[in-house]
Amino acid sequence: MSTMASTIERHAGDIREWPGLVWAAVRGQGGDPTAGPVARAVVLLAVPMVLEMAMESVFAIVDIAFVSRLGASATAAVGLTESLLTMVYTVAWGLSIGVTAMVARRIGERDEEGAATAAVQAIVLGVLTSAALGIAGGLHARALLRLMGADADIVRAGGGFATIMLAGNGAILLLFLLNAAFRGAGDAAIAMRVLWLANGINLVLDPCLIFGLGPFPRLGVTGAAVATTTGRGIAVVAQLLTLFLSQGRLRVRARHLRVRAGVMLRLLRLSGTGAVQVFIGQASWIGLMRLLAGFGSSAVAGFTIAIRIVIFALLPASGVANAAATMVGQALGARNPERAERSVWIAAFLNLLYLGTTGAILVLATSWVVRLFGGDAVTSRYAILCLRTLAFGFPFYAFGMVVTMAFNGAGDTWTPTLINVLCFWAWELPLAWTLSHGPIGAMGINIAATSAFCALALVGSALFRRGRWKKVRV
């Protein structure tokens, strides 16, 4: 670590420059990621991406903060619906992986026409997929909740929430997808601003629609779905306007608006593998939620609260990982693999500083943090045990997140997919089932989840050092 720290110091320059560096990053004046000191380039990309992911984490935390005051059944409904949205998030992240890799590589090659074409193909895929998922999910939302183990109280409380979230999945998918394109182009500040817009709308509408403040109807947990979908939908409109009207690195014009079979096939190849990669991880969460459902709604609600807090902490860290992915893609496009590798280890070290500190705070202040979300004594006990266990693994998550995204940024989506199979399906789920059926009960599920992410970091870092990702063509 001392070697990596000295590398950061050597490339970052005088620390007195950092306030100006951060302000330039927020304003979108990050410069060229393929030139200049590596650490400075990582920071210039990472700052708006961290802020963007912090805004995304607000989505995860705001709904549950308000909904938890409606009782365990409402909270559990949100948790189970999030599990049902696995397919949406899988497609969103899969397409995001593909479009980030392609756009970053084209920008690194100075091929802005190719970058715009890749973005358009991704939008077409996103619209078609979200329409199919929205129709199927919206019509069968309550049946899907029951399939996940929800009892009658949970279905009654959360049926409307699940219906709106599943039917309106296009807002989620396109928001992720378009921001991935902006990040790949190095225009991370644009992605940050649209998340601010979406969250500002959600923060205002959430309490109004859940509790019926002022002229708004009292919709309960359904109001959270209306608020979130509205905020995201307006943000997507802002993204599209920016894409078509801006003069930034990524610009779409009328000539780009047609399907290009070759580009579409390459994007499908990358995105398909990326979707499988994400699905493996998401499906493991479905399995964990299904195991927890056997311990009652309080266990599910407690796990949901803990996971939302963890997401709140981890999403800013994924901003650093996304910066590493963009650096890798653009550096490889510029035929500079050594710069790509240096950027990954610098980003991993920065992530370690953040997540190590955050994990320690959560371990020491678990009870206080959980109390912020209300809930009865049983729900809080489950949440405290889960959060404390997961927080111990944060230093490992720091490296695992960066290395995984680095593979994806290079277009090597198969390596992290195979790692996910090993760590989540071959290790996490069997371990969770075994431990949860033993004397420690639901605690075994928390231990299994933490151990899987630690294994992901160790295996991923070892394979990254072998360097095969440097030879992948996108």
C-alpha cells in the first residue's frame, strides 16, 4: 500500500490544488482522461461519478426511510419488489457495461461518430426491452410478490408499489443506460446533474404522496413508487435533451438515428455477457431474500433496511469504480495499457480509504444508524446484525468493485462473469442455505453474503494482475 500511496502522491501533485481540481470536476471541466497525470485524471472522473452514485444511493435510502414508518409489511414489500426488479437492473447494468466499454473505447480512439452510434443502438435496445418487461411485470406484480414468499399482508400493502415499479421500469433502465454513455465519454458531470434532478423531485414527492401532505393524496407505500418513477422519468427527458442538443464529447444527431447491425451485434455481445454477469449477482440476492422469507416479515424488513444502508455506502464507491472503467476503456482506445493498469490500482486505493473508513463507522455506530429508519424491536435486531456483518467486509468490497468494473471497461465481460458464478452461486448460496438451517439461523445468510464479496475481491485482483484484459478488442 505504501508503494501505491507514493504513486498517488507523485501523480496527483500538490494537495493544495485538490479543491480547485474537485470544483473543476463538478463543473465538468475534467480535461482529457487519456492525457496528464493518472491520479489527477482518476480524481477528475471520480468526483462527479461519486456524487452521481451518492444521488443514486439517496433513491435507495429515501423510500425505505419513509416507508419503514408504515410497518414491517410495507418495508418487506419494498424489499421483495426490489428483488423482483432484478431483471430490470440486470438488463440496465448489462447494457450499461456494454455501452460504457464501447463509448469509452471510441472516445479514446477519437471516433466521436462511433461513440454516438453506439449510444443510439443502446437506447433502441433499452426501449424495446423495458416495454416487454413493463407489460409482463405490471400485469403480474401481485402474483410475483406471492411467488417470492410474500404473505397476504405484504401483498395488500405493496401490490400497488410493485405494479408501478415494474410497469415503469423504463425510467430505471434508460436512466442507467444514458448515464453509462455519458460516463464512457468522460462527461460524468452530466450524469451527476440528472441524478440530482431525479432525487430532488423524489425527495419532495415521497413524503407528500406517502403521507398525503397538503393537496396530495395519501397513497401509502404506493406513493413511494409514484414519486420515484416520476423523478426518474423527468431525469430521462433531461438526458435525451442533453444528448441531442449539447456540444459535449457525446453528441447524437439525426444522422445517427438508425439501426446499425454490426454495432448492434457487438453491443449485444458485450451487454449480453454483462447482463449474465449482473444477473448472477442479482439472482443470488433473490435466493437470499427467499431464504429470509422463511424467517418472517421482520427478518425480511430488517435485511431490507440493512441492505439499503449498505447500498447508500457502496454506491459512492462504485463511482470510483466507474471512473476506473472509463479510464481503462479510453486508455486502451489510445493504445496505452500501462496507463489503464495504473489507473485501476490508484482507484482501488482511493476506494479502500473511503470504504475502510465507512465500514469502521458502521461497525461502531450500527445501532444508532438503524434507529434512524424506525421499525419495531425485532426488525431492528435483524437489521443491526446484518449491517454489522456486512460492514466488516467493506475493505474487500473496495478492491472487488474497482477490479470488476476495470474488466468491464476493457470489454472483458467474461472474466467477472465467471468469477461471479464461482463466488455467488458455487459459494454464497450453498453456504447461506447450510448456515441458515443451523443454530445461527438468519445470521448465516449475512455471513455468507460477506464472505462472497471478500472472495470476489481476492479472486478478481489475482486475475486482473495477469493482464489478459489488455488484449480484448471492442
